[in-house]
Amino acid sequence: MKIVCIGAGYVGSVTAAALAALGYKTTVVDMDRMKVEQIALGNSPIYEPGLGELIKMTAGRTLFSSMSYEAVREADAVFICVGTPSAPGGSADLTYYRQAVSSIARHLDPARLTVIVNKSTVPVGTAGLAVSLLEDEGWEAGRQVSVVSNPEFLREGLAVEDVFHPERIVVGVSDRRSGEIMRDLYLPFIERRYPEALQAFLKDHYPRNKTRSAYMETDPRSAELIKYASNAFLAVKISYINEIAQVCEALGANVREVARGMGLDSRIGSRFLQASSGWSGSCFPKDTSELLATSAKYGCELTVVRAAVEANQAMHRYVVAKIRRRLRSLYGKTVGILGLTFKPDTDDARITQAASIIRQLAELGADIKAHDPQGIPMFRRVNPDLPVRYCTSLEETADRSDALVLLTHWQEYIEPDWEQIRSRMRGSYLLDTRNVWDAGQLREMGFQYEGIGLGDSSE
Ligand code: UDX
């Protein structure tokens, strides 16, 4: 099978590298020359653990990159993996998506069926919209071209593991032939029939992953909605535990214990119940706002999702209020922020808890120092107005700080050299919004430690 992936971002580069590792001849198309060149050289265009190795294994053999759409002519399937950011008003902006569809339309082979696969998260009804765009260009749907909805569920930072061990593959099709092509394409993923070199790579990196994959075929609209409904549900789950964390602090309970007890009920499940400073990232904020916008357009008010979004914003404010309670006036105080990406193991800093929390702290007069192992370049680029002194290490961030606030639990922050940090800080307040540091040890060392929702004797 021959594949084209349009877009070499967080979804496209992982999808393309995975399909190429399976042995499919795969071409990634992007308008960013840098990304295209990086892939051709065998390098990853983004920071994503494992991806560099995968691209090195495949570049020039089964993985190719280009700025032109030429490869579409011989492709069996064309995956659209372009960005669909939020437009003003909350709906997804389909500019890049529409451009991709019309560029594909100019390069299709009229003699056979090409399947266009929507991997980008697109509003419900977009597969139908693409079909009409293609029909307007003179293509016959079902015979020359089919549009399939195949949402991605990859988690940034774990995307390479997820792409080879998916829990579910959801495919929304409107004709039998495209359904068969998609099933053939995914069969090796479902049956874990991977080439030897890939098996060795997976055994080396994810030896314990025993996930089984469910393959679900449905109609395009339902497939599109599955993505939004899933992400909104997860956002609700986190907002919920974060509100419970606030109650824990008020009532003297421990949110980690409460979440552990809740998670023992398999109907609830233990995952996505970790209290934090709130959720963020390139999916949850944009997908919840698109779901709310589209539902409202059709007369449906999703009060639960709306409440989750509001609770999340309130959670960012709650963190700021906690810092204020300890430091009192923030004027002239230096707050060190650890973690500028929305989660560890990614350089993605497009939409982050850090931006919201830093903005509020700066408005209250605090001086901000910050560090992140991968996220500083992007964070700086998307937040040019934030007054932040960027540091090259955790220790430098601690230097003369009145408080250190952990927002993202990167591995290198988990067990730092506390003696050194204590001697470098001006104050002693630590706020651990991921509840990963050892409260007892830190208090013994003279730190004023606080977590989130740890309202028991440890608070
Ligand atoms: C999410 C979905 O999980 C994935 O299936 C989809 O394809 C894309 O969107 P991602 O955005 O990479 O993935 O991040 P995820 O791991 O889901 O975390 C989202 C946010 O929630 C992060 O800010 C994370 O720190 C936060 N979070 C997650 C919590 O605060 N607590 C939790 O228990 C879990």
C-alpha cells in the first residue's frame, strides 16, 4: 500500500513514521521546508520520545518527505493531519484542512479509488463537507474518491507507544470499498504483525505494553463525534477531581487517597484522576470549545462540558490564590516556575496552564523566572508579552526565588538536589501542583511544602 500524510506536525509525523515502519511506502507532505528537510535527513521535526529513532529507521527507505502533492497520484490512502486550531468564537478553523482537500483534488488519479482519511480533529460533518468539495471539483465519490473519518487518540509524549499499541481504531466510512481498504491498512496494527526491526524497537522501548486493540467501524459523523465526546469526557473527569481536590483541602482529606478509592470502582477507573493545576494542551481546550460551539449551533447546550471548562479556568486561579495566601503580596516577590509545557515529554507549549498562571502572577506584581527542559522556545514564541526570565536549569530558577511552583512533572524535576535548592532560594515555599514531591522529607528540610488537595496532616 502507498500512503501520503499531509502535515508533519504532532499527528502527521508520528502517523507517517508508524506507517512507514510497517513497510508502507509513505510520503509526508508539508509546506514547511525545515520539517521536510529534517525528515529527509532522518531527524524528527518535533520533540516526541522515540520518534527520532523511528524516522531514522525509515527515512529514505519507506519514509519520504516533500513539499509537493505529487505522491498523491499513486497513493491508496491520503491521511490529512493538518492543524485545526480554534477560530474566534470557539469553532475549529478549517483553513488548512480545506487547502489540503483542494490540493489533493488537483493530484488524484482518476482511474482508481483513493481514500482520503481525516486524522485531523475536524468538526462533525467535515467528512461530508470534503465529499462535496471534491464533487465540486468533478470527482465521483465512492468510485474515484472516498472520505473516511479516522480520529487519532495519540497522547503527546507517548504518541509512539500509542500508535503501535492503540486501544481503539475508529473508522467512519460511507462505502464498502473504503471500509475494506482501511481494514487492510490497519490489520497489522490489530494483529500486531510488525516487521522484525519494528518488533525489536517496540520490545526495547515498551516491553510491558500488552494493550489489545479494538477495531470499530461506524459512520463518519459518529466517528467524528467519538473524538470530541472522548476528549470532553476526559476533561470533565480531570475538572471533577480538581474540584474534589479543593474540597479535600477544605475538609482535611487527601485527594490522592480519594482518587485511589474512587478508581477501585471499575465503572469509574483510576486513570485521569490526578489533581493538577488544570488541564491544557493542544487538544482539550480546542476540542471542548469546538464541541460547545457546534452543539450550540444545533440548539444543544452542553452544561456539563461548559462547567468543566469553567472549573478548569477556576483551577488556574485557585493555584494563584494558593501562592498569594503563602506569599501575601506578590510585589517584589520572585516566583520560579518549573514546567512550561502542558505535560511532560513534549515541547508543545501552544496552550498551557503555565501561560494562564504566569500571566495572573505577573499582573499581581510577581517577578517570574521559569524553566522547562524542552518547551522554552515555543512558550517564548507564543507568549511574547509575558515578562519571564527564562533559566537554563532548575537550580538557576531556584536562585533567589521566594517560591518554586512545579506545574509540569518532567522526570528531571522529580528528585532534584534539594540541599542545593534550599541554599539557593530566598524563600522556602514549594507548591507542587502534581503531588509528586515527598512532603515529609521537604518539610523536614525546612521547606514550606504544599501540594494540591493534600488537606490531611501533610498540609
Ligand atoms: C489528549 C487525549 O488524551 C488523546 O487521546 C487525544 O488524542 C489528544 O488529547 P494530550 O493532549 O496529549 O492527549 O494529553 P493528555 O495526556 O490527555 O493530558 C491533557 C491534560 O490533562 C494535560 O494538561 C495533563 O497534564 C492533564 N491531566 C491529565 C491532569 O491534570 N490529570 C490527569 O489525571 C490526566
